[in-house]
Amino acid sequence: MGPIGPGSLLLIALVALLIFGPKKLPQLGKAAGNTLREFKNATKGLADDDDDDNKKKKEKE
């Protein structure tokens, strides 16, 4: 199983268009983008917290 090629992406886009319709796709794309942005910000916050904890541990030693 290789990566998704251009033909596969075209087929997925066509099926999505048939299922959701042309008016709903931009709304779904925007919602997906917002979800990914929130997830990225949340994971960045967790990574920052871990970095702070590691700095505190090193300062105590």
C-alpha cells in the first residue's frame, strides 16, 4: 500500500461532492480546518508544559 495518488484524491473528492453536495463542502472544509488548528494548539500547549516541567527538574538538580 503506497501513498494516496492523484487519481485516488480525485475519486475521494468526487465521492465527497456526490455525498455532501457543492454547498456543504466549503463548510465541511472550514470545520475540518478549525478542528486541526485547535488540535495543533492543544498539542503545542502540552509540549510547552512538558518543556517547562523538564526545565524545573533540571534546575532542582
